[in-house]
Amino acid sequence: LRNNIHVRKIDLCGEGIGPEGAIYLANALHSNKTIAGLALSDNGIGHKGIRAVAEALKVNETISWVNVGNNGCGPPGAISLAEMLKVNRVITGVNIAANLIGPPGARAISHALHTNTTI
């Protein structure tokens, strides 16, 4: 993926990549310049995987939508996504459904949306 010039969308929904797979993928996304969409729902990547993806999305300049629904990220994962949304100016859509983010996660996302102008 680091040198990819053709693939525009990655859909790994339900593939069981777990946190380790998400971390590998995130490392490749740091420098990728062509992927526009990332679908990772139903993978059990948890907050560690979400954190890695969020860190990559802080610097990635092409991914405009991401689906990380149903990954068991809880409040820590939502907070990682919120931190990314504070600095990312490319993302126009995020699916974080069914992650049990609770009030702390919802609060973090809400605060991030006050500074994010693209969503």
C-alpha cells in the first residue's frame, strides 16, 4: 500500500484482522497517497487498533471516509478518533457505530466536531 497508485478503497469488513492487522495496515496508510475510503467494521480491532488507524489518519491526506463500526473500541478508541478529527481536514465521514463508546467517547467526538470543519 505504501507505493500503491491504483487502489482507491480498502474494504476488510468482517475479515478478523484484529488489533495486530489494524496496526500493520495503519503503518502502510501513513504514506499512502491514493486510498480514499477505508472500511474496517466487524474486525475486533479494539482500542489499540483504532488508535493506530487514528494516528495514521492524522497525517494521511487522501482518505475521506472511514468505517470502524462494531470493533469494540469503547471510550478509549472514540477518544483516539476524536483526537484525529481535531487535526484531519480531509475526512468527510466516519462510521463509529456499535462500539460502546459511552458518554466519555461521545463527549470527545462532540468536542472534536466543534473544531473539525469537514464533517
